Amino acid sequence: MKRDVVATWALAALLGLIPTALANTPSQANNQTPSPEEEAEVVPGAFIVEWEDNKDPGESFYEDLGIKVEPRKTFNYRLFHGASFRLDNATDNESGEIADQIAARPEVKSIWPVKVIKMPPPNPVMIGKNATVSVSSSSKNRRDTEKDTFTPHVMTQVDKLRAEGYTGKGIRIAVVDSGVDYTHPALGGCFGKGCLIAYGRDLVGDNYLPPGKPQPDDDPYDDCIGHGTHVSGIIAAQSNELNFTGAAPDVTLGMYRAWGCTGLSTNDIMLDAFNAAFEDGSDIITYSAGYYSGWANDPWGIAASRIAAEGVSVMVAPGNGGSSGLFLTASPATGVHVNAVGSVENTINPLLLTAASYTVDKDARSFGFLDGGPGFAENVTLPLWAVSNDTTSTNDACSPFSEYTPDLSSKIVLVRVADSAECGTWEQGGNVAAKGGKYMLFYSQTNSSFQAIFPYSDGLKGVGVVTPSQAAEWISLLNQGSNITIDITDPSVAGHHYEPLENEESGGLTSVSSSWGPTWEVESKPQFTAPGGNILSTYPMNMGEYAVLSGTSMATPLAAAIFALVAQARGSRDRFELRSVISSTSKAKPWFDGTTVHDILAPVAQQGTGLIQAYDAAHATTVLSVSQISFNDTDNFSGRKKFSIKNTGDKDVTYKMGHTKAATMYTFAAGSHSASAFPNPVVDDWAELSFSPKELTVPAGASGEVTVTAIPPKNVNATQLPVYGGLITLSTDNEKSYNIPYMGVAGSIKDVPVLLQGPEYGTFLGIYGRPDPANKTFTIPQPGTTPPPDSQIEYPGIIAGLLFGTQTIRADVVALTDTELPVTEFFHVRSIGNMPGFPDSWVIRRNYKLGFTGELADGTVVLEGRYKIVFSALRVFGDAEKKNDWDFVETVPFDIKYL
């Protein structure tokens, strides 16, 4: 199996084999794999090797290779012994041959390509300003109490544990991320022993750019990306002027900087970071990036699984690809024992606005506004004038003002955003400007429509947006006869104003963007969810100090902090126990399709067991032996499962078994050959569960066993691959309840065609968007020669589409005329070799767009003649020795001639 994992090395280099003028023919394209956690590119000629036990060859390994090698990393860890390196000046096909030689060496256990990992771009929703701060009155009211009112904490019961004095003290959390601005006052202001950020290192250097060599040092400082600083604040921010803290402010935090300022890293860096964090004594490791995979067989996923098996709680974001449907979890969240954390929307939208003030009859008050266009560029102090005294008006300033309207040049004009059927904001701006207006403050009717506005009408010099509640307050005051003067400071020097805005649309619901499980082998992912949508936290000092970001990247560190709180409260750091009590007490959310909330639970494949409830987990007196159950698909159906119930309390407890169904989702739309995009089709049928016993009394300190039997839904279309699930509920006579999420597939995964069939797949040979006919002749440069200058050369362009994941995909070249090359039989395919980069292994659903240059994967150049390419892909759960478990697609014949 060593060779299976090295084949992807050449795919990223294919473009380099073909002149760039040839459009997209030779390049690769992903299908249904959105950024940022897209399928990883490969660093040409770079590899990770793991040594067999007790067979570390040291430096002699490089000498024995017989070629010049640039060492990258040495892994002398308890759970991973190996190295990464890059071949010097080897061609792509030479790299493939050398990889085969390395894999065959007796000291080598496994070999993988080095892959590029992209840091999810932070894309802040809101960024603070490096200046003075004001807060809304509601935020002041929160600050004036000792109670934790930060909504992500209230949603997850962190506030209740904090009220009991739990702060994560004594727990070590390692963050693998982009580094941290530890000079931030809310992050302790220092790095090292005795500091909040107490340990860690920089594994890459500021300017690391693959395929270059990392330049590590001992300082994980970051002031150029911000992602890691935001994550660190979610976990452990100290008290600050915005009146929030991290969930576990007394943990000992470590930072392993795995990205430099380029936002690019590699999987050997991640492998190094995870193992270093483990050996530095971390109790919890949290990581908020990855690449879409669905498999757990890369070195990174293996490392995460091994660390988790040692008792460390490993938390990983599953990705933000929810719009692409089921079976799309990022690695290493797919790892065995790894906790994949989905995202729930915050119940408020935290706004970091430009700070300003207003005076009501000599009483000064603060407010904030969102910069629009054109933005305010100077200090402005003017009276407020409202177009309408009615906040429900739908057509403010949609028509030219009457002659009785005052000159607006000496006013700041308050305007409600008109309904789209009435007029646009540019018309509103134009009418205000026509009456001399220079400054406008817009407001919307609802919080959900709060956004920047850019009328850019001639004559306007400053535009902003205020919240609906602020506008309503002003109009009420004006209607009472009060005079309001607005004082706006030049936003370039103004501070930020914090304003929590109620999330009326999706607050508390599972994020639409949160990636879905399960894995290809129907293992349940994610495990649970935490607030990740619109999260306020720290940001580098030179980038605004505070920011609002969204995604599973934000949910994951909050879950890590909650694990720390629960560990402190329970006096146990045992990974199994923590996962059990946190999963079994989480709160499932209803299905939200992006528009409507339905009266059925969201699928387990989207939310796991639901939103973490820290207090309930900390005080749980029941520990279940399983945290989720998979009944697998119909071919591998295991309809009877057992689990044990341990009563850790001091009284006997009676448990009554029950079942709450969740929405059943089709993977594919009817008649479709592609995974359905969000929201997936819902089918009104569910599994039936029965229990033996239905009721069980477990004495204090003892355990009992329950058997659950499942009957999958029957009234479904199995070819659309329905994924079903729900919760096994355990209600007790002490008013506590516990849940086990279950899931399965009511169809055969092996029956799903892996290779897409059709005229645009396999047979496609054109680079201009249309298929070429059979037997077309392609006249191309012989590999290794230089084509004539400015030549427009057309190569055979070949497309293969993967509908589903596959353990192996081949691209065999078949000679249809006489050949001197040896022929290998692969079932019915008489192959003279694979195209460069094949066989490829552990692949997600995607498209390949390739160009055939006449060169095979082993470096052999084919003779002139007639050929075809046969793609073959092994179906999930397929047996590689059985032809029927493979899908085949082949091109039409084509002829090759050399210049």
C-alpha cells in the first residue's frame, strides 16, 4: 500500500508540462470543492516519509538516495518518526520514479506527498479601530454586572460554569494557527513562562511560501493575518473595554504558528505542529483549517488520530463548505477520535462601528455608524433632520423634496432605506443632494438588512448607516420636540463603538456554511456544534485590535475552551469521558434551510448531537460508552448496536429509552449525477428504533447495557442516497436527559457510480469547449523538446469527473497501434502505463482536466500512433480485485504525431 499514497505528487505540476497558452486543457479543476478548504495542491518533488519502528536511518537515508535532496523537517516524536524533504532539480516523472524507490526501501513504512494548506482567509465582518472605544447602553448594562452575558457563552452555558468559578485554570490548550499578537492587552501582553500565551513556537517564519524551506524560530508572533489572534481571544481573552472575555481565561495557552504572512503552509508543517503540541504536554489541541477530503488516511489525519488515541482532546474545524452538500468534511476533522465542530449562528450580530456622539438638549450620548460611500472624511457637527417622523415609511426621499423643505446643507439627514419597489438608495441620495444635503445617515427597518450603503450621489460628502433601534430613538425624540445635534469625528481617527444587534433571522440555528458529514465510510461528522457565526474577538493591534469573524474556525476554539472548563469542573482530562458527557448533553437544533425553520431536528450529518451545553456536561452523572452510532449503509448495515450506561452519581437512576427523529436528506437530487447543493432535498421518512430493555435502572456507581435495533426508512429512493439520523434519548427520573446521535444511509454507497458518464467526460478531447471527433490527429512537441516560438499547439484535453470519493483512480494509456512498450493487463484494459500523477489515491468528488503530452508516469515517451485513455475508479467499499467494483470511462481514439 506504500505506493498508493504517493501518486498525487505530479498532479499539481501538470500545468508546468504544457505551454500556458493552451487555455485550461492541461490544468486541474475542482468540482464542488469551494474555498477556502479546497483539495490541497502538491509541492512537486517533496515527500513525507515515516520510518518503520526502530529503523530510523538518519542522514544516511539522503546519501543512499544518490541524488541531491533538501531536507525540510525531521520528526523525532514519540508518535511519529520520519522526515520530509524535497528532491533537487528532479523532473516530475523522475520524482515519481524516486518515490517508488523510496517506498520500496525497508526502513520506510509510508510515504506521502507534501501538500499545500491554505489558511482560511479571515474575511472579517467587522474590524475595530485603533483608538478610543464607546459602547452601547445595552453593553454598558451588561458590563455593570458580574454575570457573563457574552452571547456565545450564554448559548453554551459557559456563563453558568463561570458563575461557579471555573475558568480553565490548570488546563493547557495548544492552538495550531497563524500565530498570535501576544502584545494585545487582552491576550496578556507577553509571551513565555508566566504569560497567558506561555508556550509554542513559530514553525515557518514570516515569509514562508511553499515550496520554499521553512525558517522556524521560537517566537509565534503574528501581525499580518490575524486568524490565530482571533482564535486565541475566543479561548482566553482577558477583560477588556468591549466587556467580553474568552470562555476559559485562565487556561495556559500555547501557539504553534503554522502559517506565515503568505497564508500558505504545508502538511509536513502541520504534522510537526500537532506532534510538538502533544509532546509539550497539551491537554487539548485546537485547529481551525484543513482541506476537503472525507478520508482520514493522510499523515496529518493519522497524526491527529494517534494523538487523540493517547488521551488528548483534538478539536478540528470541518470546514465552511455547507453549500456543497453532504459528504464534504475537511481533513483532519475526519480523523478517528477527532472532534469535528460545526457552527451555529450567534444570537446577536456584534457590530464594531465608527464611534460618534449626539447631544439631546445638552445631554451628550455615544452612538456608532457603519461607514458608507462616500465616507465621512472630516469632523462634522450639525443638527439632525429626519425625512419622515414615521420609522415604517417605505419611500423616504424617493421623490424630489417640496419647496417647503428646508435647505439641507446645514443638516445631517436621517433617511430610512426605501423598499426596493419604491426606489433605490442612489435616488434617495440624489434627492437629498438636490436640496443641498451633504451628509446622510441611513437606517433599515430590520436588523437583518443592516449593511453599508453607497449612493455616491453628486454633492454628498459623507454617508453612514445607523441601527434601526438608534434611528427609532432619534425619531421618537424629534417627535417629542427635542433638538438633536450629531457630532461625527473624522473616521480615520475616531474610535470604535460596540453595538450588539439582535440576530432576528438565524440566531441560534446551525450555520448554512457549516460543512456536512458523514465521511465516505459513514462515520459521523461533525460531533457537535458551537457558536461560530459572527463572533467578536481579539485581532492584531495594527489591524484594529478587535474583529468579528465567522465560520467553523470560530466554533472550534470555543469548543476547545469548553472542554477545558468541563475538564476543570469534573477533575478529569480523559478524552473519552469529556467527549461522552459533552456530546450526550448537547442541545439539538431544528432544521433551518436558510429561509425557514422546520419542526424537525436538523440532520445529524449537519449538527452532530447539537449545540454544546457546558454546564450540563460538567455536572452530568451519566457517562455513555459511545458518543455516536453509525448503522452504515444497506450493504454494510449493522442494525443492532449495544452501548453501556455508567451512573457516576450517588443515587440509583432509572433511564427510559426513546427516539427523536431528524430530517432525512437525499445526497443527490432526482435524476442528478452531482451532489445536491444546500439545501438538500428532504424526504419524509425516518428510521424506526427499538430498545432492549426499554427502561433500565442503574445503581449508583454501576453500569448497565442497552441494545438498540434500527430499521432504516423504507419509502425512499435509494439511488438518491438518503442519509437518515436522529437522537437516541435517555430520559431519567432525576429530570436529566442524555442523547446519542445516530445516522445511516438507506442505500448502497458501493452502488453509487464514482465516475461521471456522458459526452463531456472521458470522451471529451477539445480545448475550446467542444468535443473533438474520434481519430483526430494531435501534432505536438516530443516531450523534452522545446516547441517553436509562438506556436499554438493543441494537446489532447481529457476530462474525468468524480461523483463520489474514491480510494484509487487510474488513467491508463492504451496503445491502439503496434507498440514496443510492455503491456500490463488491468482487467480488460491493456495499459502501457498511467498518465503522470496517476494512480491518484484518497480523492474527493472533483473534476480532473488534464492534457496528454505523450509522456507516461514513469517518464517513458510513447511512440507516434493511435491511443486512448481509460479512467478507472474504485467505488467506496469496493474490492480492488473485483472488476465490477470499478467504474470505467474511456476517451475516443486519437492520434499522436511529434513535431
